[in-house]
Amino acid sequence: MRAADGAHGQKQGEARLRLAGQGVGNADVVLSDGTLGMPTRAPYNAVIVCAAFPRVPEPLVDQLRTGGRLVQPIGQGGQERVELYERRARGLVHRRTVTAARFVRLCGAHGYDQR
């Protein structure tokens, strides 16, 4: 696992350099389990998930502001539907299918096992 951590850390550094090279100074590059979201900065108006899982991770729903939107590829990984949801007082409501797509699997505490 340390090799993977090192590779991810290297990509994190590369991302920071690329953003700085484009003059982007107001973005944070964070290395963490994306299925947990970032509760310290919640609530969010919008969340975009860029990996596939059969359901939306509950921590992401919890961090979404009422009226906020979430877009995520729903499926097993490799052949999904990108779905748009909206957070309501009673929970997440499906609004529409955006498109068909192919994404990698979402790994983490509320996703697939990374092994």
C-alpha cells in the first residue's frame, strides 16, 4: 500500500504544479478518501463524483446542502449511467439520467475495497 500512497502523493504534487502553472491560486489539492467527502468544508451546493459505484456514498449526501445537486456515475464500473440528484429535506431525489459513460470504480470506505 505504501507504493500506492507514494504514487498518489506524486500525482497530488503534479496537480498542484499544473494548477499553479495555469495561474489557479484558489484551488486546494487534497489526498484523502473521496467517499468520505470533506465534512470540514460542508455543506456544498454541488458535488461531482468521478468514479462509479452502485449507490451514492452516504457521507456525500450528508454534506450536500438542501437544494444542492450531486452528479455521479451509477453502476459497477465500466458501463454506467451518469445520474443527477438533488438534496431535499427528506433525502436525495433522482432528477434525471445525464448520459451513459464508462468510469473506473469508486474505492474507499463507502465504495469498493481497494485490494
